[in-house]
Amino acid sequence: MKINEKNAINAFIEILQKIKDVEYKVEYFPEEENKNTQGQKVDAILAPKDKDAQSPKIAVEHTTIEAHEEQIAYVNQLCGIEKELKQRCQGRLPIDHCFGLSAPPSLIVGMNKNNRDQFVEEMAGWIPDAAKSLTKRDQRSLRLYNKHEVMLWCDGSFSELNGTIGFMATRPKEADKERQVRFRRAIEEKLPKLLKYKEKEEERYLTALLLEDVSFSHSNPGNNLKELIPDKYHSEFQSKIDYVVIFVSNEKKMIVGNVWKEEFRLYEDIPDNRRFSFRQKKPIE
């Protein structure tokens, strides 16, 4: 199980304690116990820490929501390129300002090692010269690379950052609309696994869907949250999914968690007492 998945489950346990006053623990991770069921079982089964508690177990399924196609791959590639460019440009940039660089996903995502090395080589030659003419905050220099626009700008003067460069991720024009589509797709793909636990006759389960938003956007994926529910699952979503939490994360850590659905209550506007922020925690062992 990935670190961000464990962190999301950990954050959900914290939310449960606050809204239900019940302390839960992970009883087991179904897919880790049986590798042959990869993609078929839910991510975790939670149980009350107090064995005498009357609260039922909870089947938990987690998924990430990207703002656009291959966003995670794009950001990961950017981080690697940024590290190389910082090394290549060290000592070659004006020391009284810091700088930012952006390049679109359509250029970055598909790069292999040779493409990436060529890009870094050319940018490392262009950036120091272009930066000399950028003496005021937000002044920009544009150029084309393989028919894609690359932008360098002055980010102002900050003593701890002056003389350095950082990469800024960009978003496609239709990113907000695409993000809503991805929320609907995630719900449609994950619901069937959770619904199986509502059909178990030998034991009662609650169900929880954790939607981790990695789009670097606000946590509300639209003005009308009900529009995110696929039509064919509308009834089952309302009656058989007990918790839906929208997390916003950064670097695999949960920053905030908003409870969108709580048993039979589906919030159109998530109330303040169902919005939670998190301090950095160790993931579940």
C-alpha cells in the first residue's frame, strides 16, 4: 500500500473519532493479505479499538483525483527537471532576485531520458542569459521548445531564495471541467467494491470512499456536488455509501479533509464542523 493511501486512512480515522467519538484502528488490508485479489478488494477494513463497542466495521476504499491526464507523472517529472536545473544554474543567476519556470504537461509528460537531458541542457544555457533582463517582479521571457511555450519570470526578491530557480506546474485550459469528470469516474469505478460489503449477510459493514484530490486546487470540485454522482449509481450512492471524504493533499500528506457524505446526509455545502485540517502524522504501520 502506498504512503498517501495509508495517510488518507489515518486521517479518516482521526475524522471518525471527532464526529462519532469512536476510536477506530486498521484491522487489516485485504489486498495486502492476498496479492491475487489486487484491484478486487477494498483498501482497508477498520474496526473499533474497543472490542466491546457496538460500532460496526468500516470497509474503506481510497483513490486519487488528478486535475488532468497524467498530472502525477507531470509533477514527478517536473521535480526531477527542477533539481537538475537548480544544479546547472547554481551561481549563474542574478543574486538579487529569484526566478520561476513553467512548461506545459504536453511537453513534459512524454519525455524519455534523452528528451529530458536535451531539454535540461538547452534550458541551462538559456535561463541565465534570459534572467539578466528580468529585473522586476513578474517580468517574463517566453520561448518555444519543440513548438511548446516555455516561460521564465522574475519572482521578486527574497533573501533565502535569491539566485535560485523553481519550476511551476501549469494546468490545461479545460482542467476544471476535466477534474469534475475524474471525480465522477473515480466514484463509478470504486463504488462496486464497496457495495459488495453491504451485501454481506454474516456481518454488518459501513462503507467509506476517500477521494484524495491532488490537483492543487480548492477542495470543492464544483458548485453542485450532486452532479458528481454517476446516474446509474445515484440511488446506491445515497443509500449504501456511508462516508465520502474529499481530501486535499500535497507531497502525499493530507492537508484538509471535508466530509461530503455522512450516513444519509449528503451535504450540498459542506459545513464548517465537517471540514478538518491535519498536522503531519506518521503513516499507519
